[in-house]
Amino acid sequence: MYGYGRAPVTMPAVSAIPVVRSVEAILGERIREVMAGAGYSEVITYSFVSPVSVDCLGLSENDERRRFVGIKNPSRKISP
């Protein structure tokens, strides 16, 4: 065995490329930080989705997560 102690110590070659972000992206990140610091959290809900869109989840036909409440007069049509 050669041994770990005899392996050469070298740092990997790394090239740093500066990241250019838009003012909007920087502001959005800062707002998220401030809101999280105030105790808020970001949540994405799937409340207003088409019943057809749940087909991609692979749920059985009798799964309770397939039960939807229909909106009689939606303001805009939501596609799956």
C-alpha cells in the first residue's frame, strides 16, 4: 500500500466567474431574507389547479387527494 500520507497535497484548479444579477433579483432575494427573518415563510400551493393536472401524480382513482371543489365562475381558465 502506498498510503494517504504519501499522496501529494494539491488544491484543485478553480476558475471564478463573477455572477451578474439584476437589480430585481437582488431585491427579491433581500425581500425574502427580511420576510423570513420576520417569521414568514414562502409557500406554493396548488389550490387552483385543473383536476386533470393531478393525473401526473400517479394517484389511484379513489385517492382522497383527487377530490376537488369546483369553482363556478373562475376569473380565468387555468390549464393543466
